[in-house]
Amino acid sequence: MSTAKDTWRKRPFIANPLLRYGLYAAIVVYVVTTFATLPIDWDRIAQGLSRAGRIFGGAFPPSFQRSELLIDGFLESLKIAILATVGGIILSIPIAFMAARNIVPLPVFYVGRAIIIIARSFHPVIVAIIFVKAVGFGPFAGILTLIVYSIGFVAKLLAERIEEIDPGPVEAMKAAGAPFLSTLIYAVFPQIMQRQIGLGIYQLDSNLRASAVVGIVGAGGIGATLANAFGRYDYDFALAITMVIVGVILISEAVSGAIRKRIA
Amino acid sequence: MEQVQLHDWARYTPVQRFQRYGLFALTALVVAWALGSVNIIWAWVWDAPTQMGDLFSRMVPPDPTHLDQILSALWETVNLATIATALAVVLALPVAYIAAQNTTPNALTLWLGRFILVSSRSVNTIIWALLFVAIFGPGVVAGIVAIMFRSIGFLGKLLGEAIEEIDPKPVEALKACGASHFKVVLYAIVPQVMPTFFAVAILRWDINLRESTVLGLVGAGGIGMILQGAIDTFNWQEVSTVLLAIIALVVAGEIVSSYLRRRIL
């Protein structure tokens, strides 16, 4: 009779012990060297606690005294989000067609994919800074920024949806001698419209969030109000703005979720 | 030959059609309101294509003279994102544990966990960064803490949902054997959420890499500081170099994360 092992141990995550301990060692070395090389001013950070105390002390209680400014900023953010969503959704349709492998020839496909990759690579704040420099401060720069942001997301997902359509209707239209545009309108559009509407509602919510941020670099909306309040050490007003932003985002998330659930 | 009279066919019933037209009208009205009242100087709009063209013509060719500084800032950005993600993953574990309905000790901790998740997720990284730059001063620490604060909500929410969806049978089996609470967590829950854990951590790392490229614009370290400097000095050729570097970083991040996802999952 063989003696059974009386202890059981969980199998390690990585079977090869050399690789396992090598990986652990590599992680430790990486963390230590990174912390050693990052330019960190420890003295300044040590002051952080007292500064945090001052900031939060100044922030409580939140001040809603200038609520007109707050409401104006929010309405502007809302307008920016709406216009950017409309613009982004309209522009993302041709770009999505360009980026769908089953619709267009290969060179056009590469152009479409390149547009989407570029639009997705840049964080909206970077795009906003460039647009603020190009077209001046204000909501117009914010709208342009969020159009680019919407294209990156909506066109990518729409292109994926187009690539998944049922090819039957397309072939039927082609066999009947329909020109390219008619094929798109009658065979492809009905298959992707539902997805596009869902994406549009999601993007409206997402643009409203983003418009709170792009304002910080001068592209209009509530973000500009927040950045101003913060810059003037008006921490109580800044806290009020942040609280309202959080509330609005939660509401818009719930509304957009409910609508998407209904149309899905 | 006489034409066959087809039965009138309509895709929608009159009520549906009415609802559709109503929705279209409402949408058009909202857009018109936004367009009519938004504070835009239209002269700037018509001028925009010229201005954009002018800006882009100043950007080419990209100027690589400060490439070494840009690359080291890029590496700093990667480190910032990685360290912040790692710290956030560690901190998100207990939050996910108390925010999941089936593991949280009591109702109070459940609401505490949910409060942490919601407040962390609703405030954007940049806004967190503004706050932490004011607290810790400009630099990478503010960036790391800002990304960490935002990531905890994201990781905690998705992990918490994964914990809520586990199969309860292993938990019951271990409890029936008399295993301690710690062992139940370690042997019945952890193995079930492991795949989600890695998937979510990798996804968040990819997102953090993108976000850390802009932290510098509010003074929180990384490549954004160089970008801001170049923009402030109207050095547009350097700006385009930095932008190209950022694209390269983001694409590389996407490749690495999709490779890791395939390897681990």
C-alpha cells in the first residue's frame, strides 16, 4: 500500500518554478527601480497632508451661492454633448463604411482604419488642447473635440457591426443590379440602424462625461467653470461643482442605460 | 395584362409611425435648441478650416531634436500607468470584497463599498489629478494617486460583479467541511474570479496608459508635461513629434495588452 500524501497544496499559477520566481523577482526589481528613478520630491509630498487639510477645510461646506454660473456651465456642457453626438454619429457612418472589410476595397479600408486609430489614440484632452489653439477658447473647440472622440468609438463599433451583417440581402441587391449606394441603403442600413441608435445614446452619455473634462483645458462647459473655481482657490464652489457633476453623470448613466435596455 | 393590385403594406402601424415622427421632431427640436443657444462665435467657425490648415502646416515636419527627452518622458508615462494600476489592483481587492452582495460582512460595509466605487468612478482622472496636484504639488506622485483613485472604482466594480456571479457550490462545500472564512475565500472564491481579475487589470492598464498621457497637462507628470511645454512655446514641430510618440505608445500598449490577454486567458 502506498502512502498517500497527507497534505495538499494549491497548484501554482505558473507551473515552471524558474519562470515563476523569475517573474516575481522581475516585478520586485521593476517596482524598486521605478520608484528609485521617478522624479519624486518627497519633501513636497510630506507637506501634502496639511495641504489636503487646508483644501478640504476650505471645501466644506460646498457653496451653491453662484448656482447661476453652475447651471450655465452645465447647460453649455449639455449643448456641447448633444451637438458633438449628432456630428459624431453622422460622420462616423461613412467612416465606419470605409473601415468595414466586406464593403470597401482594401486601400479604402486602410484609410478608414487609420482614421479610427488616430481618433482613438488621442485622449480627448489632447485633442481639445489642439482645437483650442486652432479655433480659440469656447464650446466650439469642445464640440470639435468630442466629435473626434465620438468618431473613434462609434465608427469602430459600427464598423465591427457592419462586418457581421448577413450578406444575403447585399447579394440579392447586387444580383438585381442595384448600384452601390442603393445596396448600402436598402441592404446594409436596416441591419445596422438599431446598433447605431444604441451607440448614439451611449455616446451622448459618454460625451456629457467627457465635456466636463475638456473644459479644464479651455473647451467650454462645466469643466471650465470647475477649473476656474479651482484656480481661484474657491474650493467650496469647486466641491459643489464636482458634486453636481457626479449627480448628473449618475442620472445620465441611468437614463441612457434604461433607454438602451428598451431598444435592445 | 392587367396589373395585379397589391395589398397595401406598411412596416409600422399608424401609432408606431406617429411615435417615430414625434421622436424625430423632439430630437430635431433639442438639436435646434442646442445649436441656437450655444455660445459660439460663428466667424471663428467659418475661419476654422484655414486655422486648422495653418496649424498643421506649422507642425510638419516633426522636429526630433528633443527626441531623447520625449522618449524618457514616454517611459516615465509607462511607469506611472503601470505602478498606478498595480497599486489600484491591490486596493480594489478589499473594496470589491465588501461591495459584492454575497461576500460583504453586513449591510453597512456593502454601502460603504458601493459608495467608494461610485465616488471613484464618477470623478474623472483629470479632475482627480487637479485635486492631487494641489495636494502633492506637480509631479508624478499626483498622477499616480489620481489614476489609482479612478481605477479603484473601475476594477472594484467589475471584480465585485464577478464575485457576485460565482458558483456558490464550492463555497458551500468548503463551509460544510469546516474551512475557515479565509480559506473559503482563498480556495472557493479566488480561483473563480481569477480570469476576470486578470482581464480587468489588463484592460485598465491599457486605459491608464492613455489617460496618463494627458495627466501632464494639469501638471501631474508624464509626456503631457512636455506636450504642454511645447504648446506653450508654440513649438508646433515638437508638438507633432510628441503626438506621434503618443500614438506609438497607445498602439504599443494595445498590442501588449491583447498579447497578454491571449497568453493568460
